[in-house]
Amino acid sequence: MNTYEVWHDYAVGKNNQTDSGLRNVIKNSWERSRNFHVDPFFHGVVMVPESELQTRKHNKKELLAAAMPHLHKLYKIISNSRTTITLTDEDGVILESFYNEELKKMKNFPIPGSVHSENNCGTNGIGTALTTGKPVQIIGPEHWLKDNHDWFCNSVPIMRYDNIIGVLNLSCPIDMGHEHSLGMVTSAAYAIEREMEMNKVLKERKNLVSLQKTIIELLDTGIIVINDEGFITQYNNKAQKILENLSDWTGKHLDEIIVCPHDFNHTFINRTVLENFEIPVTIGSRHLYIGFSTAFIE
């Protein structure tokens, strides 16, 4: 029997054995679909209300921020083909989709807000990837719903800290499916995971810089933080008031801010510790001595 015949007999209850050449991932998913009492002849898709979709998108804003550039890149590659790319959350609810307009006439066209978990529509790329936690390719009559038999789906879970937070899916008509499509989707999903990790690191660094800025503003001493090349990375208002220079110092070299005969470059290169060391400084037309101290952060 071909796959459709095996599916039909199993779907209508004529055959409880699915040993006719089916992959284990399909056999197991069909069994789950039956246990979920999913009607294989159900027409249409389950939708969440628009308000719930917006809430879900808000809750997944970090995923969306990381994924959208990669979805755009992926769609540019396949935009001339009858293909749709979808991103879901961990419940199989589609958050975003990119698609060729020709596909909208197909049954069960995946739109934002539609639910594709196995317990809602049985065996399908998104739902089965969520259940197994692995990349999966579902082809034609391997889908549990008859209305999905014209689809060729490639779905890959997106992971964060060993938890599934969504699925990236590429679907097309069965006659356009290609076995190598799954590898492309897998690469894109991995890129999204890396993007999220990079965004997390950048956010932590920004939070650290913000905390450092708050701390040095609380000090009753002028503070200037520079990098190894002598360029200013942080400073507080007290330092600006002492040197009577209220311009933005960020990214400027220390020599641009402090006019004096002292060689600060020599001090930093040799990591010379100064403790309230008085140095002559020119501020406008005035010449005065200001006490400088240094501290080096490893």
C-alpha cells in the first residue's frame, strides 16, 4: 500500500498496525493523533483570538526580534517559489508568516493565530517538531489531517536553555518539496538561537554599563573611566563640573578633555598609581592644581 492508503485505513480504524514502510516518527505521531481524538477529516484550522495573538507576540518579543532578520533573509532566498515560512511559539501558535500569495488558495494555509500543535491538528511539521524536540519533515499523506495532504513541511524547534521556545517552519506544495530543505531551515533556526544569545549578552553589558554609570554618579568625586587606548568610556557630572566642560566626552581621548603638561599616556602604559597627585591644569584662562588618583581594573 502507498502512504495514503495506509493513512486512510488507519484513520478510519480499519487497521491498527502502521507497519507498511512508515517512519517511526510518523507511526508514533499518528498514534498520538488518534489518542488526542483529532478528527482526520476536520476542515479548517483552530485559531486563537486576535487579542491572545498580540499577547503571545508580546511575550515572545525577544524571539521575534532575533528571528525576524533571519526570516527575511530566508524568504528572500525562496520568495519566487510557492513557499511559506512561519514562526510559532512553544504552543504551535503561528506568530509571523512570510508567503507567496499563490499559496493562500491552498487548504489550511498557515496564518498568524492558527494553532498547529499535535493535539489540535494531529501529525504536522510544527506540532510533531514540538512533541519530539527534533527537526522533522512531514510529506503529504503523512499528515494526520486529510486537508494537509497537499503540503510538504520542514520544521525545526528553536531552543533556549534546553527548552523549546518556538518552531521555524518552511512549507510548500508537495510537488515542490525537496529533501534538502530541512537542512536550510535547521541552519536558520540555529542562527536564531545564536542571535538570541548574542542579544542577551549585549543586554547584560548595557545593564552593567548603566549600573556603573549610576554608581559613579553617586560618588562625590570626579570620575573618568578610560579604555587601554586612553579613550573615555564613562564619566560623571562631578568630573564635568570640576573641569568646567559639559560637552559629551564619550569616545574622546583624555588629552582632549584635560589640558595639562602631565603625560597621562605614560601613567596608563606603566600603570602608575596616583593618589591625590596634584597636577597643573588649564581651564579656560585659569591655571590651577587638581588632585588626581588612578585605579586600574583588570
